[in-house]
Amino acid sequence: MPKVTFEFSCSNCSKIFDIKLNMSLDGNYRIHCPICNHVHYRAVVQGKITDTRFPQNDDKILIEDIIPMKSSCRDFQKEKKEDIDNGAIGFMKRLWQEKFSWQS
């Protein structure tokens, strides 16, 4: 199974960056923030990232140590697919709804 790209947010510096995880391998992943080097401990179970953290000293079942490039960082989330599909039409529709929402 190929690696899947996820948007990840650092709880320490609030930067958003992309990571690639091999979702076919269940186990623990260590994800380093490329800006502040804060380490996030995540577990993947049955192809899904869980909220389960694992102890820092539990390296015996570590699957991967992920250190993304600094160029993958940004201050905001990427556009959602619906916004990209709608393009200018989606923007104008939202603008229209904001301006005339008092009438509905």
C-alpha cells in the first residue's frame, strides 16, 4: 500500500505541515515538527490514525520516525476539495450568501 499524505498541526507552534504515513503498517509513529522539532507520538490501528499516544521510551514497536521538510510547513490549512471544485463560482456564492443572509 502506498503512503497517504495527511495534514498535521503542531500543538506546540501551531504550524501545519504535511506528512506521509504507510497506513498498511499498524504501530507507533513518531512525527517531528519541522519548525520547532516538537515530537508527536501517534498510533495507527487498522489503517487509521488514533488519538492514542505511546510512551516516549516504548521504541520496541516504533514503525517510523517521520521528519518532514520545512518546506511542507504553512500557517493555514489547504483549501478543501469543494472550494477548489467551485472556484470563483463557490466564492461568489458564499459572498452572496453573506451579503444577503438577512433576507432569508
